[in-house]
Amino acid sequence: MLQQVIEIHELLDDASVNGRKVADFLKDKGIEYVTVNEIVGDKGKTEFIKILIPGVSGKNVGGSSPSLGIIGRLGGIGARPSRIGLVSDADGAIASLACSVKIADMNQKGDKLSGDVIIATHICPNAPTRPHAPVAFMDSPVDMKVMNSYEVDSSMDAILSIDTTKGNRIANYHGFAVTPTVKEGWILRVSEDILDIVEWSTGNPPVILPITMQDITPYGNDLYHINSIMQPCTATNAPVIGVAITTISPVPGCATGASREVDIEEAARFCVEVAKSFTMGGCAFYSDNEFEKLIRLYGHMNHLQQEGALS
């Protein structure tokens, strides 16, 4: 998938890039269903892109095959005018859009997925930045509720959330890491099927990103979050797995020249392999039986998807 990653990288590495330019590029690649929504916030504007690639027996054609969501999480692809060029935070957008181009290319060559794949991200070349320890983060022109409302789709039966996760000291590895599955406020065991796909697609042992209870609560509660990788889980009852693009040393989200195409390719290729398997019913994000037993034993945890009772 390196070709698709490089194409998207070059497309986004442009001070004048916008959602319409990206949509036109995707349509030229054979993607029929692309929507763009421009949203203005207190800190600027961004354009949300949502892509639907129908499966041969997916919901879009009246079938029953499950739908996979792939969300490219980020604050912005650029921090202009303070920083020139594509920032590290753009990796999620690059990876998710590269997935759409690859799956569309597979379709044209006769390799069609069983179920639908819904891909969402947003394009903002001049996003603000904000302080965060140990290194600065990118901010977003719009708040997390707005982002979730445009990126999380009710048709998604499971979600892969791709996010640059370099600004920390707990996932120090060149490549990508996956999180445990999160569903309805529960942090569940790491999916064995997902571990298989990590091993098969990389040839390396899986790396697991540790997440905490704080990470699966909504932004805005003044609690520390490793980043926004798990925020889709606050807006859906579908299982969510984070795909964290990582580095050995902490890298600010607003750093330029920090996107490693080979790491993005590895993460994107993993996501495409999950899409192949999940949409044909061959990749379980969690165990239904274990989840139901957790509910029977300990009750629901949906309150962690809410903002909480702040005084």
C-alpha cells in the first residue's frame, strides 16, 4: 500500500488543500460515494469527509454482511501559519484515506469485500495547537462532540480508529500498536483475531497500546487522555479498537517532517486486512458471551460514555 500512502501524503501536503480537492481525487480513483461537510468552530474551520465503499452483500445493497468503520482521528493535518507543511498528527487522515483508495483499487480489479466499509476523517490544513505533556498536541477547530457526530456512523458494526500516538513515553516503538477492544464503557480483552492479523501483516509480535479508564471517557472533563484515539467509543455501542501509529521517542503532534510513510503503510495495510476478514464474518472484535456475562455480573458501564457529573 505504499503507493496509496504516498499519493495521499502528497495530496494533503498542500497549504491550499480542502475537502473538495480530496473528494475529487477519490472520485477519480473510482470511489462513488463521498460526502464533504464544512464545519466552522470557535478556532477555525474543517471539512469532514465520509466515504462509503459498498460490499457485494453489504447493507448498502440490502445484504447482511457487517460494516466496518475506519476513522482517521486527528486535530488537523497542518498547523499553519506557525508550522509549514504536513504535521505528524496527519497520519490518521493519510492512513484512512489510503485505505479507501486501496479498497477501491481492489474493487476495480475484481477483489470485492463482502460488507460495506465506511471511512471518515477531516481536512484542516491550519489547525491550532495546545499544550500537552510530554509534548505539544494539535488542537481542532471543532469540539469532540462535533467530530464524533460526523465521523461515527450508526451503520458501523465495528470501528478501527487510527491516530498518531507519538506524544507519550508508554508506546515506544516504530510502527503501530493496537488497543484492547472498548465497548459501551468496558475495556475488554485484546481480540485474538486482531492479534493474528497484526502478526500476519507485519511479521512481528503485536504491540499493545495500554489505555486507561480516562482514555475512554469524553474529552472536556479535564482528565488526562493519551490522545483522542478512543473518543469514537463515547459515541457508539459498536466495539472500537485503536490503531496507534507510534515512535520510539516522543514527537509533538504539531511537528513537521515527522510522518514516516512506511509506518503509515503498515497501519493502513493492517486495517485493510481487518476489513477483508471482518466484513465476511471472520474477525471478532470481542466475545459476545464474555460481554454478556460481564453485564450480568457487574452491570452496564455506559455512564463512562457520558460527560459525567462535574461540579
